[in-house]
Amino acid sequence: MRRNTLLLVLSGILSMFLFSCQTVEEAQAVETITRLPLLDIHEETHMKGQFQDEIHQLSFEVKEDNSFYHLTAEVEGKILEALVSYENFSIHFNGHENMLSATEMKVLNKAAIKLAERVYNSQVDNSAGHCGNDTHEDEASAITFTEAENTLVRVLDYWSNAPEGYVFGERSIVDQFEENQRRGNDGVSCIRRGRSYSLQYDGSRGNTNVTRTAGYNGGGSYGCMGRCGGNCGRWWIPSSWTLDCFEHDECSLRYGASGGSSDPNCGDEFNEAADDWTFGVIRGCRG
């Protein structure tokens, strides 16, 4: 996929988030954080700003540099970085061996949500939202995320779903399907809700092979099995449905992890889902 066609693909990235009957106003009403991200710069290839909740302040910047998007996020002096390429669909992470607390990861998640809301609200008059059969498809299909916006929202969301006790190190992910498969990574392999898939993952109880139907409700915070992201999320925020995310969800559910996975059991599945989180929607994995 070439860069000059990317925005055409991104134009439909919100049409798949039809899992909630909530309007934007209703979702915002139950959201306890009323602050919006402060954006010092909001350009097509450069975004910079801050976000603060009741506990932490997050600063972030994403900027295009030699065909890569360089994202830096800092919370409580802890810096996380990512280099994202939309030409070869690669990601290089450098977390500087930082470990984030639950509340620090939560501010990343809140920022991702609020940034996505900001993009949505800037493009769509959401004052006439409805439930039932009206699922905002017309409004969603009109939304476009720039590469900078997609990078910021998706990577912040991915980081915020890290396993408890996860150490953010340095690693690279390249879109090489056959090589990834030899390491247990399925690449960016799309799945469809309602279809059955063979899942493989390992943990303290050994290797597991199981067949599950994508999109089934695992209970609690596992409402949309196979979706990259916590539970079913907000329908207007970009997400994707892939095999690696399904295996991560299934592993996390089996081992009783709260809000993600536990590092000894499902940390490798979390690592393998990184490219799915960031590129899945762009590659057409809409469930």
C-alpha cells in the first residue's frame, strides 16, 4: 500500500466500531475526566501536546522524520518512544526499560480516547446520535485519521494495555509474515466476527490449542474477543480485529489477568500483537 492511498483507506477506519449504543454525549457524560488534551501543535505530520487526569500529566509528540513517525510520550519522568513506518509497516519501540504503574498506563489510555474524540468531534456534528439500527455509519465513514493521528492514538492505546509489571524495552517489529510465524507471530492476519479460528498460545500451564469464535463475549472486560484493545471500546476510536489480538485475549482470559495479561503467561502474545494494534485497521482488519 502506498502512502498516497493511505488516507483513502483511513477514511473508513471508524465504520467498524458499532459495538456500543452510546452516543458521544452519553459516553462523555459517564467519563469522569473532563479535561481535553492540550495540543500545542496539530498538523498533518506533527502533533504535540499534554494531557492530565486526576493523578498524572502526560506529554506527547509525534513527528514525521525521514518517512518514519517518531512518537515520544513521557509520564512521571518515564519516556516511551516508537518509530512507525507506513511504507514497510514496521515499528521500533524503545521504552528505556521503564515500568509503568496501573495509574500511569491509565492516563495513556485516557489520552488515546480523548485524542480520538477530538478528531471525531472536529469532523462530525455528533449532536444527533441515535441507538438501535442507527449506528453512525454515515458519520464514521466520513472520518479520516492522518498518519500522525493514527500513530498517536493507536500506540498510546497499545502501551496502555501492557501486561501488569511489563518492562518496556527495545525491540523492532517488521512485517515479514513467514519469519514472524516461525516466532509465533501471525503477522497482521485479519479475522471476522462470527467465524471460528484455531488459536495457539503458551503459559505456565503449557501450550494451548483451542478453537474459538471471534467476537464472543468472554465476560467482564472481555466483551469482544479478538478485538485489539480493552473490552469493546468506544465505537468511534480506531481498532482492528486480528489473530494475534485474539490469541492475546484468549491467553489473558484463561490466566485470569485483569485488564490485559500477566507478563509470565501472556507477555509474548502482547508483544506479537503490536503491529496488529497499529496497522490492523489500515490493513483492512475491521472485523
